[in-house]
Amino acid sequence: MSEPVLCLQDTRLQLEGNAGPVKILNGIDLEVARGESLGLTGPSGSGKSSLLMLMGGLERATGGTVSALGRDLGKMNEDQLARFRRDHMGVVFQSFHLIPTMTALENVATPLELAGAKDAFDRASEELEAVGLGDRMDHYPAQMSGGEQQRVALARAAAPRPDILLADEPTGNLDGATGQAIMELLFGLRDRHGATLVLVTHAPELAERCDRVVSLSDGVLV
């Protein structure tokens, strides 16, 4: 078996709250294989989003290890983590995090430009076509529906051809039909680019599409 793309060993996360330390994750052991789609489920407050943040190096573990593509994220500084994410990861949030002063095309092209891609705008255009927004490239986020903004966010995450695609409640803010369309796009991107997909979801129909589902409760895998 090939080396896992993501590997967490006895991973812990403790944050300081007003009333003292709060244990968010308590000894997570988890491996995700190359090309696998993994659904993370569990009640609100169970630690799902925190686990995804650790996988993306957006939060630092306070115990144990988190490795991605054989690299220990805990040993990287902030600049190294940012470069690693830029080169290997796509992240999709429930709130779309688009830059309001940029068009859809510019939003998707920006990470490619930062990575030094010479064909940033061509690739951004290609990804927006792929998510059905070929006629909306020059529109700003405020001129788009929630579903369209989420499609821009998906295109932006997929454009750099990431090894790992992380999605946090990607359909959480959307109505049923729009959420279904985003779900199809998400798995389509995974299939087109061969990325490993990890997604946090409350939607049973989204979890069922994954190769494997793990549930969290009170910061542990159940």
C-alpha cells in the first residue's frame, strides 16, 4: 500500500478559553489514502472543522503529529505552511472567502499567479467553464448568487490542481438543488484532477458519496 496522503497520529488540539483550556481533539489516529474521498461527520462542536483545519495546516496541533504528503506540518513555519498549501492543497469553506473587489476570473487566477503560473488566466477561465460559469467571469461576488459564489470558490480551489482538496460544509449555506449541483462539481473535480478529498458535512447524501465516512464525537473518532 502506498504511503497515506494524510496521516494523523495521536493528534490533539487544546485551545485556551475564557474559563481555561478547552480540549477540542483528543488523540486522533487517522490515515487517508491517495485519491480517497473521506467524509467527516458528527454533531456540531464535535471537532470536525478543527480536524480539517489541522489537515490543512491552518491550525497547529498541540499534541501528536499531522503529516501531509509525507511532510510533518508541525515542523513547518508559517511561510513554509503557506507555500505548501499553495502548491498542494485546495480549501473550500462554507463562507466563500472571495475577494469582493475582484471578478470571478481574478479570484480564481490570483492563487495561480502567486504560484508563478504563466497561464494563470487561461487556467482560471478553464476552471470557471468547468463549473458552469463561463458567462459570469467578469462578474463580482456581490453580483452573484450564493451557489455561483460557491462555484467560484470551488474553481479557485481546484485550479492549482491540488493533491489534497479540503471542504468544510461546502453545501451548508445553499438550498437543496444548488447544494446537489455543488456536490456533483466537487466529486467531478476530484475525478478530473485525481485529488484526495476530505469533506466535513452534515448532509447524509454528501457523506454517502464518499469512499469512507468517519464520525467524531467530543473530539474523538467513534
